[in-house]
Amino acid sequence: EKKKHAPHSCINLSLLFSHLLCAPYRVIRSKDPTIYSTVMKCSVSVYAGLCALGLFGLVAADDDSVVTCGSAIKLSHMQTNYYLHSIEARVNSGSGQRVVTLVQERGQSDSFFLVREANDVDECEAGTPIKCMSTIRLTHLNSNQNLHSHNVRSSLIGQHDYSAQEISLFGNNGEGDGGDNWVVICEGENWLRGRKVKFQHQDTSKYLSARSDANYNDRNCRGCPLVGHLEAAAVWPMEEAHIAFKAIEGVHLYN
């Protein structure tokens, strides 16, 4: 039996957007990924506005529909209930690339990521289910850069774990390099919304992670816009609770 509708969680608009947007996206993506990203931003804005106005109901927290290529989703860290996020900010250490964090507020547009095919492989068809153990990119919707990691020590967790890697955004107009590739580790055949998923960095085998004690605050980031955010890092070895995420609301495409 489905749980009752949870506060602040807007309904999955997949049926509406599948009919209105999915078919045109196949054409747009094949010609210009930048235009595709722009159209998705518009769709997310409409989605957020309708939810804010209360024109759609709320979705149960245990929705187990498949995650599909071309969808714009939010990723929730299961232990902390913070959301993967990026704003136009950089930290003084590391590569200087745009930083990736996690935030507690659910309703921010900077938490949307597009689910896409891996770097340098054939484009996946919009609405195609993402299979467990497949390799993908997660493209930050507002910046059109990809979730990325590399052999640069993370700024907070890296102070105690020298093997912990920075998570950043990288690339231009959705195109970067192999450091943008992540393996989707989940149970069953397909990645399902609301179910546990882990992301293993293909190049380094480390896992996307977060922890509540690795937070930006007035001691380590006085006056900076990241105060209150958690650091995202890539780690190995790892604790299961630190690397477990789930996909939640967004604009979901289906064939």
C-alpha cells in the first residue's frame, strides 16, 4: 500500500510531460544539447510553479517508477535527507572548479540534474529506463556542467581522509571528459525512484558520498555562500550510509 502524500513533495508530472515534451526532446537532443537543457529548465520551472500553486497533488515518498534517460531529477542523500546541489561558488583549495554540495532545502532549482548517457558513447533515447550497473552522466541543469571527480583532495573530508576526492562540476554545454562518468549501482534490473542507489566514479572507483559532520560553517568558510551546506566527496573505502542516495521528484520522461 502506498504511503500517504508527504509534505513539500510535488507530484510526478510524467504523464503530462511525456505527451507534451518527450517526443520533441528526441529531436532537440540530437541537434543541440544546449537547447535541450534550456527546454528542460523551462519544464522544471513550470513544474515548480504548478506545485507551488497547489495545482497538483503530492506524491508518495515510496514511488518506485523507473528513472529514465533525459529526465531531470533531484538526488536525496538517504542518511541526512540533504539534496545534491551546486551554486556558482568555488573553494580556496582544490581545482577551482564549481563546487558541488548538499543542501537541506528541497525546493531549489540548483538541485536538478539531467540523467544522460556516458561520455563518448551513443546518445540514449529520451524515456529509456536506466539499468543498474550502467554508466551515466549527471548534468547540472542550471549550469549545463557535469558531475565530476578526479584525483584532487576534497577540502573538508580530505583533511582527515587523504584519499577523499573533490566532487565538482566540469565541462561546457554538457560535454566534458571521462571524469564525468558514474556507474549506477542499484538492486534489480532498473534504477527506481525512491529506492537506494549508489554512484561509483568510473575512473577512480570511488563513491559519491556525504556526511553530516563534513559541513561548511563559520569556522571553515566564514562569510561564504556555502555555510550550512554539506560537502560532496568521492571516497573509498566507504560507509554504506554515507554513499546511499535516492532519486526523488523532477520532470520524468517515458516512452
